[in-house]
Amino acid sequence: INKPLSIDTYKPEVARIAMDNGASIINDITGLKNPKMAKVAARYKAAVVIMHMQGNPRTMQKNPVYDSLIDDIGEYLKAAILKAKESGVGEHSIIIDPGIGFGKTLSHNLEILKRLKEFKSLGMPILIGASRKTFIGKILNESGPGNRLTGTIASSVAASLNGANILRVHDVKAVKEAL
């Protein structure tokens, strides 16, 4: 099977080992904060998903605040794209992810989905990973991730209609049918 394999990591050493073993996409939740990550991507000519996250995984959901949500995320992604290119990552190998659920409130996540097209100005494909996220559970009043299919489908369709090029989902068949 000749399908691209993506590795989710923010550790350059893990990315390097994954690339040596057939992965071709690096999905970095820290948005290439570690400069060595972009160098690994460039060396292996890997595609890279640059995600926005406010804070770190332990603290990101403790009262996230933005001056201007879309502008702040856009500036962060723009700077990360520039760093990736300066490190040798090919322009056509960069994918951006505004980071649904990573340092965002429920209203932030909905605003990102609504205004997704505004990230098109960065000139990169947009990935959205809203599948089964906590914000969907809050809307549906469902605590378990497995009970968020309807919200996952709705957010995936909204993301697609509003400019997402790539959707990361758990329920592939259901989302594909809805699209």
C-alpha cells in the first residue's frame, strides 16, 4: 500500500526515527518551536503540519486569552512558515493547523471554524482536527468522546465548507458520507 504515513510528535529524535521507518509527514503540535524539527523535515523532504497551540499541553486550557484570535493565530503560523522555509522545508510541503482545542475555549473553536477562510491568506493547505474534541462534548452535553459523532460530522462539514483542505477524523466513513 502506497499511502503517506504521518507521525504526531514534537520531538525531532522521534520524527527522525519515524522518517527512517517510512513516515513522510510530521505533525508537530508545537508548531516547530524546536528548530531541529524543521531541519529533520527538510533533511527527509517530509511534509510538515504546523499547528498553533497557546501554552503547553498541561496549561493550555487554563483560561486561554487572545488579543485577536484569528490575527494572533495567523501571525504565529506566518512566523512558523517562515522558519520552516528558512530551514529548508519546501513550500509545497507545509500544512497549517489553527489548533482546534489546543489553548482555545468553546467560543474560540467555533470562531476558528466560522472564519477558517481567513487563514487561506497564508497560502498553505489547512488541516482541521476537530474530531471528538471536548468542545463538541460541551455543545452536545456528552462527556465521552465516543458519543460525539454528530458534532464531529457537523464540525467536519463546517470546516470543509469554510476552507479546510484536510480533515483529521476518527470516524472516516461517517464523515466521508456526510461530505
